[in-house]
Amino acid sequence: MTRVAIVTGGTRGIGRAICEALKADGFTVVANYAGNEEKARAFSAETGIAAYRWDVGDHEASIAGCAKVEAEVGPIDALVNNAGITRDGVLHKMSFEDWNEVMRINLGGCFNMAKACFPGMRERKWGRIVNIGSINGQAGQYGQVNYAAAKSGIHGFTKALAQEGARAGVTVNAIAPGYIDTDMVAAVPEPVLEKIVAKIPVGRLGHAYEIARGVSFLCSEDGGFITGSTMSINGGQHMY
């Protein structure tokens, strides 16, 4: 029977590349998205991948959304926690709302989705969870105390949950992308982006498919002996 994978924030950018890679690997893939229905419809039309809408930062919505996916598609065997937002600003200008929203979605979303999927994986004695962290969760970044804290938390969450799943055949890993040519990075002012690229040893931004290949491997049968690890895909910008 075909395994089912769900990718949060899956209709564009890195999430879309992950969806397409897992589909090519033979998974039945479901993409979760939060808001843009027009883009989600276009994504499904172009890829043939179903898209389900809910806010991963909402615990009850995540439980209900995953239950709906399991009822309509099948038990969830692989979860990729990719959904994330930014609300950048230095601490003395950052509102509590900007702090809380990033923590709620970026880190809370990992908890909510794992809470929905992990028990079934353990019962079936097979599962793959891949959490998308960030180079800025490893190295920190000026003006991103909220984002860096949430992504750093994802790395700790990964190591702890991996210990709970290991004997049940459930691996839990993270990928920490560097700067990738997504819409989020495209919004960075050109002079700032040039300075960022100048600090990347390979001399360019990464591509979404390069992150997707890492996820693809970690979700495969060949990835079964890797758990609690963080794969850094950053062009050598931060060697951790």
C-alpha cells in the first residue's frame, strides 16, 4: 500500500518542492496550507496533489485536519513540518504579538502536527518526521529573536522526540536550510541579499529542490538508521 505524506506549508517554495519530490518517490502526498486558496487550487491543478487548509498553529484545527486527511486519504506515515512565518524586528521594537505568532506557528505547529500524527506512526511501527529548521536557528540572526528562537526550538524538539520514536520505527530529523531562492528571501533588499550571498562559500543561494532531496532521503527506507539528526544544507555558510 502506498504510504501517505503530509507537508505543511506545502503549496509553494520549499514546501512545494518537497511535495513534488515525495510524490516522485511514490508517496501519496497531501499539502497543508494556511491562507491563499487561489494559489492552493493552482498548485493542486499543476501537481495533482491535494491541498487541505488549516492553521498549524491552532491545536484543535491540526488534530481535526489530520483526522480528515486520514479518513479521506489514509494513515499519515510521513510528516514534514515546513510551515513558517517571519515577523522580523529588533527586540526593543518587537511586539508581543510578533513574538507570539512566530512561536505559535513555527514551533507550536511542529508540536500540534506531531501530536496528531506521532501516535499512529508508533502504533504502526513505521514513521518519518522531518522538521524544517534554519541556519538562523543554529547561528542566530540580528533582528530575528523570535524566528531564531522558534527554529532553535525545532532542533531541540527533534532530538527529544527522536528518542521517543526510535524503538517504534519512527525517525525524527531536522533540516536546517541556509538562504534559499524562495519568495521569503526574494523580499530581502538587493543590497542586503548581495552581502548574504558574499558570505556563502559556494557563492550562491540554494535551490528549493536541494532541500527537498534531503527530505526525500530522510523519509525513505534508506533513512531508517538516521534519527535525532540535523542536516545542514547551507552552502557552507555555517558549519555546525
